[in-house]
Amino acid sequence: MRLFKFLKIILPALLVISFTTPNSEAADECFEGVSRSIFKFNMAFDKAILKPVAKGYNKLPDPIKNGTSNFTSNIATLLSIPNSLLQGNIKQVGHSTGSFIVNSTVGVLGVLNPAEKMGLKTHKEDVGQTLGTYGVGPGCYLVLPILGPSTARDSFGLIADTFVDPFAHITIRENELFGVSGNNIDYFSVKGVTAVDFRADNDKNFESLEKNSLDLYTSLKSVYLQGRENKIRNSIQNEDEWGSLDN
């Protein structure tokens, strides 16, 4: 919770600083020294906690892993619905809404994914992507504690997401929606499991990148920026071997 409060205070300031910096582009390193220090901390956190947990997660039976991944992805669909609407992508609004309804009911709260078999295809959309579709530039590249690679625009989007995401409204914002409510533990538990699931799915990719990179910081930066650009353009390349290197 302290991390969330920290981001709520500092990210709008970073957004203003980055967008008022002349010729600020995604590749610009306005805070490289700080970002590299945070990156070292994140790598230590990964080595001590996230990586071991992810390796243990990979040893779980496939039905449990797939069910967990489906469940968190189904919840993430709630954020995609309003953002697809804001982007004017009505077709995607229909797919995401239909997918959430089908998976939440027939799919047993999203543990199963019958919507995919019905041809309902969803794409992860967030406020950072929505801003990008409206022509808002990425601003400076930076690394956030625990959350990893980001840009000024996408970092601001992290806070904005909590205002448009129905799941955030019924958890960290403690509102009731259609008779459903939750709490902070529910929100951060789902986010934590999502991070573990992503880390587990890309364990070999991380090991390969770490082994073959002269500068892992630069390599991860490149992967992140290319992935975000593809997602903003809704490029078919966004379904790459890395999945989704998002915050």
C-alpha cells in the first residue's frame, strides 16, 4: 500500500517533468542513474523472491497453472473494456465484454476459458495505451521499484488505471459494484499472482536474455519499448514470445 501511495504522489510529477523536457522521446534517459539503481534493486528482488517463487509455480500441475492464468487474465479484461471504449474500438469492447461474461459464468469465475473457443478474442488494454492512441508521447524511460520498466506516460497510466478499472473500484477504492466488493488484499493478491504467472511463463526467456546480453538493463528496455509500441498500434507482433512485459 505504501508503494501505491508513493506512485500516486511521484508519477504525476514525473509526467510533467518528462513532457516539458525538450525533444523527450521514449529512448531518452532522463533519470538513467536513478533507473539503473532501481533496476539493480529489482534484480536483487527477482533473484531472492520472484524467481524462486516462479520456479516453484512452474512445478504445479498444468490444470492449476492454466486455471490461475485464466483467472487473472479474466479479471484483467475488466480494465480492457473501458479502455477499448475510450479508443473507439467497439468491436473489441464486444469481444472483451462477451469474454468476461462467458468466462465468469460458464468458465467458473474465469478459471476456464470457453470464450476463446467461441471466438471471443481479447487484447489487454490500459490507460497508457489509450493515451498513446490519442498521440500522447511516451516521455522519458524509467524503471519503477518492483514494477519494472515504464515510461512517464505509462507510469501516469498506472494511477489512471485505478480510476477506470472496475476491479480496482471494488477493491482498493472500496466501492460496491453490482453487489460485489473487495479490499486491498484482493487487488494486490491478484496483481502479485499475475506477476508470478508472467515471470514463470518467461523464465527461459529471462535466462536467455540475461546470458546473452552485454547490458541487461538496455536489453529489457528495448523489449519493453518495442512491446508497448506494438500494443498501441494493435500490431500482430504484440503476441510475441514474451507475452506481455507490462506493469
